[in-house]
Amino acid sequence: GYPGCAEYLDFHKKHFPGGMKYWKVTSPKLDLGKKMLYWPEDVPAKLDENANHYVNLTKNILREYKDKYGRSGIVVAPYDCELFGHWWFEGNWWIARILRWMEDDPEIELTNTRLYLEANPPNKVVSIIEGSWGQASSHWVWMNEWCEWCWRLIYECEAKSEDIIAKYKNSSDPNLIKILKQMARELLLLQSSDWEFLITTWSARDYAENRVALHYENFNRLYDMASKYGSGQNVEEGEWHFLGTIEAVDDIFKAIDLEPFAKK
């Protein structure tokens, strides 16, 4: 596929010490010692070529479907997001190109599964076997004797967040909403499946266990802060400083919506 094109940055070859990457793929099957230097100037043209191929491939699939069935179809293209920018360094630039070009193409309409299903309600039911990409296609990697304790913490925090967010989500006090939103961010970070995976595989077990403990502690500190502030109690200056610090450190999902976290 496109990440394996000769011009792109090679993921595996790194300079020691430091871990910097200076080499291009050159050839996917080439020995690491024979990789050639990476030249950024060669990349834009290759990105244009690959993006153009992808857009035209999508158009051809849609045309063939319409010719065969007499109605418009949809191309579902799910990807593991870490492909873009991590495994494939130039991937973000590639996906930016295809999205812009598809948006400007009269033959293609960009959408998502929710909008498509609202406009085209399903008329069949498909039963899918439960499974995962983990060992033996099961959930064992994430739920076993080594990381069962993580789930007890997660379930505890989920229950707390449902109650307090349902209680205060419509508050007109911006400070209370700030606390709740950061609490929700800490919950999402606590729920990251990476931690259980790293614990089970021993890839970075200490780090993963520390992150679980950290986000659990942050969540509960914010929960206590929201409980006090929401009920009119005094919140110490140090807690407001903590909120500002943690907002700067764990600043994912700036436009986070509280509604999905509230108990229905």
C-alpha cells in the first residue's frame, strides 16, 4: 500500500542514540542497512499521486455499484488512526488531500455511518460473532487477572461521572462546567485500552499501571472538587491551581460534550 512507497520515511530504521529517523523506505523488502536517505522534497508529488489514485479508485467503485444495482452506494473506509502520522509519517498529509479533493468532487459526497443510516435505514439484521483483534480473537488481553483491578476503578468512576454530570451538566456556572469537562477527559484517559494491553504484554507495564493510577486519582480529585463547588462549599485555591495545571497537561478533546457521560 501507499505507506510502503519508496519516497516515504522508513518507520523501522532509527539512528542510535536518539532514535531519529533519517532514511526512506527505498524498498519494503530491502535490508535496513541499504536504506537510502529521506528527501522531503520528493514527498509532495508522491502524495499527490497516491491521493489521486485513491480518489479515482473510490469513484470507480461507486460508479460500478450504481451501474450494477441502479442506486447510489457507499464506500466504508475504516482505518486505525495511528496509521496516520505514526506508522505512516506522511499519512496526515495524504488523508488531508483526499478529504479536500473528495469534498470538491461532484461525484462524491463525504458522510459518516450515522448520517448514512439515518437517510438509508437498514432492512436486514446481521448477527456478528463477538471478537477482537487480541489473542485468540478474545478479550483476554484486556480482561485477565493482571488488569482486573483496572476495571474496578473504571466502573467506579463511570458510575460517579454519570450521577454528577447528570446533576450539573446544565449549570450556567462556567467554572463548574470546566471542572466537569476535565473530569470527563480524565475518565476517557482512564478508559484507554492501551493500559490493559501494555500490562498484559509487559511492554511497559510499570508505565501503564502508573497511568491508570494517575488518571484515577485525577478523576476523583476533580469529582470531589465538583461535588463541593456544585453544592456551594468553598474550594481551596490549590484545587483551582490543580485544575488549571491538569487542563494544560491532559488537554485532549477541547470541545468535549458532557451529555454522553450523564446517566439517562
